[in-house]
Amino acid sequence: MAQNITVILKICILLCFVCSQTHGCHKIEKDALLKFRDNLKYPNALLNSWKGSSNCCQWTALHCDSHSGRVDSLDFRGFNLSTHYRGKLGLSALFPLSQLKYLDLSMNSFHGLEMPPNMSFLTELTYLNLSNTGLSGLLPFQLGKISKLRYLDFSDLEHLEIPCLKWLGTLTQLEYISLRGVNLSGLPMMEIGESVGELKRLQHLDMTNCSLVGPIPAFLINLTSLRYLHMENNSLSSELPTWVFNIKSLVSLNLRMNFLNGTLPAQIAALSLTHMDLSVNHLTGTIPSVIGNLSSLTYLDLGVNKFYGTIPSSLSNLSSLNFLRLRHNALQGNIPHWLSTLSSLTYLDLSANKLNGSVPYSLGQLSSLKTLSIWGNQLEGTVTESLFENLTNMQYLLLTESGLTLNISRDWVPSFNLAMLLVRGCNMGGSIPKWLSYQTRIEHIDLSRNSLEGTIPSWLWSTWYNLKTLNLSGNHLHGPLPSLALQNQLTVLELSKNNFEGNIADYIGTNLPSSLEFLSLSNNKLRGAIPSSISFLKRIENLDLSSNELSHALPSSLGNCTSLKVLTLYGNKLERAIPDELGNLQKLQSLDLRGNRFSEQLPSGLLNCKLLEFLDLSKNNFTGKLPNWIASLKNLRVALLRSNNLSGTIPPDIFRIPNLQIIDLASNGFSGVIPAEITELVAMATAQTSGERYGRYFIAYQMYYQKGFNITNKGNELDYSSIPAAFTVIDLSANNLRGEIPGEIGKLKGLITLNLSHNHLSGRIPESLGDIHNLESLDLSGNQLSGSIPVSIQALDFLGHLNLSYNNLSGRIPQQRHFDTFGASSFLGNVNLCGAPVNKTCSSQRSLPPSTQVEEEDEEISSWKSREMMMGTGVGFVVAFCGVGLVLWCRVAKYWE
């Protein structure tokens, strides 16, 4: 009996032990987890359950094996965790978790921490996700020892360093890998291809935005299980490889934003794709009709390529298609009627092509359609409300500059509630239609250039409470500015080029929402002062009040708008000094105050605007010297200060601004010599054939702000909406400059326009001007230049405007190459010039420049010397011949005697 009791007790003890192991966690693992927790910073109460007295298997974010009680999963995704320290991420505390299979630390904030090198101790891991954590440093090659890994995600670790990727090929169990956003530019494409090509079980490969360069590695053909291939936003080039279409398992192909070229191969029909995105490449040719065989396709994007021809009718077979984007190609023909058969379509974008004809009203049968974008085509005809009657799900309607006329009954009640309506240039006419008042969800609306008349209706401000972007520019709206008492999240308000009049309300800055970033009231008939309340717009980045009748002084409170990047006030009647408070605008990139009545000296506060690229203070009444602090604006590209009352010498350091490509100091009172430092303008030292255009700012979708410039070029004042990077100008005309033109000015090989006219310059025209091969306009008129016209400038093949009139030039006018296209007006007032254009015959002495005359005189003397030598030799020969003949004659005569 006692023996039986002993056996029963042992069994009970064993059962208790087993139960403790089954339902509780191991102490060593609990201690490891608490140590890991102590190194973390986390939101309050998030890890409150992590207490030493409780069963860790019941803690938040982890899971234990039901049999062994060992921790097998940690999921901290999106917990907003961070750490108390710097260095390497303290994952070593987790190494006692020997049965850990699943570890997800994604979407946390471990910025500044490095990847731990000894993660290979987690030998049982099958799932590892460290994406969006901010981890940096070297990616440890020891990861190649975690042989059971199936899922590996390092997405968006942009500061991660990967010196080698060969270890990846050893993880032969991998089914999913994402390196999206990781910089792989230091690795050869061959190594990447070989490593990934070993992963025969791989189903998902995401190498988006990895700085890959060259052709798609052919080793990927070995990935016979691959279903998702995403390599967008790289620099992959060459034609689209046909072997890609031999991966029969492929269902999603995304190669957008690369440099792929050539045609789309017909082999694409062999796949069973559901998703294909080849947009933003250089693919050309016609869209192959075999795409219609991809019957499972739900998403197709071929936009921003060079496809031409018509939209193939075979696409009507894609009955499952819900997304179709063919924008920004060169497609022609009509919008197909058969599109109405794609009943699943929710997104249709055919914009920016060459489509013509009318819009088929059968599109109105696409009841699931949410987005219709056909802007930027060559369509014709009128669109009425009958097109939209059944489009009850429509949210985004984009018809801008399509050639269509939008003629909708003003009392129509639409069945949809739009979030975006862009109908710029759709010939709407009349007043702002009432049917728009039913669009209570509207966020972005562009009604510009529609010949709209009348006033802005009061319902507009109270109904569109979700409004973010409003563009009513280029219409005929009139009356005083509305109160603009808005409580929405408006960021863009564009009311320019209308007929609004009266004063800007004093309280405009408090009425407008604090979210406003762009405000344009330019080209109206507004009067009075700029309200000081404008300073309440703390987020305003672009303010344009130009071309009105605004007067008084500029409010100093404008300096409180510290987010300002573009301030445009030209063409008003603003006066007095520029307040020093403008120096507080340290984000300012463009300042345009031209054509006002500002006076006094240039404000020294502007030297704090270190980001300034465009400065236009021309056509005002500024006085004093040009301050040296302008040279501290190292980002300055355009400096326009013409037509003021500035005086003194030009500070040499202004020509050392590295990015300066346009400098216009014309029509002032500058004196002294042209500084020799003018040849140090770095931005003009080399010719640029292309490049970015400056002065164009993105405001919102389909909306750009064009920064206008008024520049004198080729003798005319011209308005430019933006400035090409290759456009360079030096204009120092109409001043009191003396001395010679710097002889090394030919170093400015990228110069396009040079105007030094109407000064008191003397000396010769530098020969080095012939080295500025891109020069298009040269004006040296109204000076005291002397000597001959350098023959070297005949080589300026792009020179289209030349004015050398009213100087003291002499000699023959060059006539070679295209120089004979310049008429007499280019040379007037030079009495000593001769040649065809001025109808003055050149004498032998006057016909050539002095240097050329000396050379020809030397040649003439040399020629005479040669002739004298030849004559002397001939005479000597005759004398000798006669002498010899006389001797022989005497001997013969004597013989006969």
C-alpha cells in the first residue's frame, strides 16, 4: 500500500512539473524578455503586462508554443518603440529564446542604431521583419547562417550598408525577400543576380528603389516559383528581356520608373499576370494586341512611355480589369466605345495623349468608375450631364485642357459627390454653376480659364468645408474680394487674373485658415495697403500680390511669415524702404519687387536670406552703393537691379557668386571699371545644352506656379515664365563705366547675352570674345571702343543680335561665315569702318586692320625680294650663257680658218 502511494506521489509531482512547463514560460526566457524591455522606450501602458510575477506567455506581443511553453513569436509591429541608448540594437538579450521562429520589429523608431552582428544565434527563425525601423550600419553576413528563414524584410532601411550579398544565396528556404529602399548601388549586378538566382523557392522579390543600374540580371530566370517581381524606381536599362516571360508562375510584374526601351514583346501573352506596371520607361511601338490574352489582368499601367498608334480593341477581352492607365504616350484615334464593356473598371486614365474625336457617351455605363482622366488630349465636342447620370461612384474627374466644352445645366443635381474636379479651359462660361454646391466632399477644384463671370457665390465657402485646393484664376470674376472667412483645411487659393477690385480686407490674415500655403491675388484691380494681418499666415510659402494697384509701405509684419519661399509683389505702387524684417524670411528663395516705388538703400537684412535664388529689385528708386553683402548669397542665380539710382563701383565679389547665371545692373549710375573678376562667373564658364528650368514651383496636382521674369535680351524686354539652366546674361549697359573690356572675358564660354552698351568703355574689342561660341547677343554700342572688329567673332555661329554702333571702330567689316547677315544699323556711327554693310569702299591701306596690313606688307616685300632674286639669277644665267657661247664660237671660227 505504501509503495502504491509513493508511485502516485511521483506521478503527481511529474504532472505538476509538466503542467508548469506547459502553461508557464521558462524563467530564463522571461528574464531575457524583461532585460529586452528595460532597454526600450515605449508608449504608456503598451507593455504593462510585462511583469516579473506573471506568466510571460500571456504578455502582449508574444506567443508561446502550446506544448513546450517556449516563446516562438514576438510581434512588435507598429508599437512605436525606441531605445535609451545608441550603438547596436540590443537583440542579444533575446538570444536565450532558442525556439524563436517569428520576429517582427517593423515600423518602430530605432534610428541611429546599427544592425546587431550576431543574429545567427536565432537559428530557428523563419520570419524576420526589420523594415521601417531606421536601423543602419553594416548588414551582417552571418544572417546567411539562419538557414530556416523563409521571410526576410529589410524595406526602407535606406542607411543600411550591404558590402556583399553572396550570403543571401545560402538561404535556400527563402520564399519572400524585400530590400525595397536599400541602397545596392555598390554591388555589381552580376553578384546580385547570382545570389538571388540561387533562391529556387522564392515567390516574392521586391528590389524597388535599390539604385540598381544596368540590365535585369538573367540569373532571375532560375526563379521558377516567382510570383511577384517588383523592381520599380531603379536605373534598369536595355530592352525588356524576353526570358522574364518564361517565368510562368509570375502574377505581378512591376518595373515602373526605369529606363527600359524597345517594344513590348509578344511573349507577354504566355503569362497569367494579374498586375502589370511598366509605366515611366522609354518603351515604344504600338501596344501589342496580345495583351488582350491576359484574361486575369486586373491592373495595367503603361503610362509615361512612347507608345503610339491606337488603343488595341483586344483590351476589351480583359473583363476583370479594374485599373487602366495609358497616360502620357502618343496614342491617337478616338476613345474606344468598347471601353464600356469593362464593367469592373474603377480607374481610367487616358490623359496627355493625342486622342481626338468626341467622348463616347457609352462611358456612362461604367457604373463602378471612380476616376476618369482624359485631360490634355485633342478632343472636341460638348459634354453634358447625360454622360454622368449613371456614374454614381465617380470621385475624380479630370478634363483639363482636353478640347472639350463642359455644358451642364446649372440646376442639375449630380448623382456623384466628387473629391477632385479639374476642368481648366473647358469653356464653361457664365457664372459658377450651382450644381457644384452639391459636391460637399470636394477637396481639389480647378475652374480656371473658363470665362466664368459674376461674383463668387456665398455657398462656395460654407459648402466646401473639405476644400484644400481652389483655382479660379483666368476668369472674369469681379466685385470686391469675399470675406474669405474659411474654417476648412485650404492650402491653395488661386484667384489671379480676374477683375476683383477694392481693398484687401484688414482681417484677411485672420479669416484665412492657418493651413494656407499658397495665395495668389495677382493681376486684379486691388488697391490700398497690404494688410499687416497677413503675418498670421504662418504656413504661407508662396504669396503673389503682383500686378495690382497696391500702395503704401510694405508691412514689417511680413517678416513673421517665416515659411515664405516665394514673395512676388511686382507691378504695384509700393513705396518707401524695404523693411529690415524681411531678413527674417530665411527660407526665401525668390523675391520679386520690380516695378514699384521703393526707395533708399538696399536693406542689409536680406543678407540673412541665404537660400535666395531669384532677386528682382529692378525699376524702383533705390539709391546708394551696391552692397558687398549680396556676394554672400551663394545660391543666387538671378540678380536683376536695373533701372534704379544705384551708384559707385561694382563690387568685384558679386562676380564670385558660384550659381549666378543672370546679372542685370543696367540703367543705374555705376562708375569705375568693369572688375576683372567678371571672368570668374562659374555658372557661365561652361556651356550647358540642357538642364532644369528654374522658377517653376509645384503647387498641387496639375498646378504649377510659374515665376515670371522680365529680362532685356537682344535689345527687347521679354517676359519669361521660367529660366532654362543654359540661359546666361550679363547686362551692365547704360551706366558710367570706363576703361577697357576685360581681355579674358572669353573665359565665359557659357555666356548667351552680353550687353555693355552706353557706357564710356575704350580700347579694343577683345579677341577672346570669339571663344564664347554660344553667344547669341552682343551689344557694345554707344562707347568709345577703337581699332578693328576682331576677325575672331566671325566664328560665333549662334550670334543673332550684334550692335557695335556709335564707337570709334575702323577698318574693314568682316564678311565671312554669317557675318554678312548683319545690316548697316549694327555698325552706324563708326566713320572709319568700311565694307559692304555701310556702303563704303575700303582703300588698300584702310581696307585691312593694322596687324593684317603689316603681315601683307611683309609678304609684299618678301615677294619683291623673291622676284629680284629670280631676275638676278636670270640675268646672270644669260650673261654666262652668252659668254660660253662666244668662247665656243671663237674656237669654231679658228678651226675653220
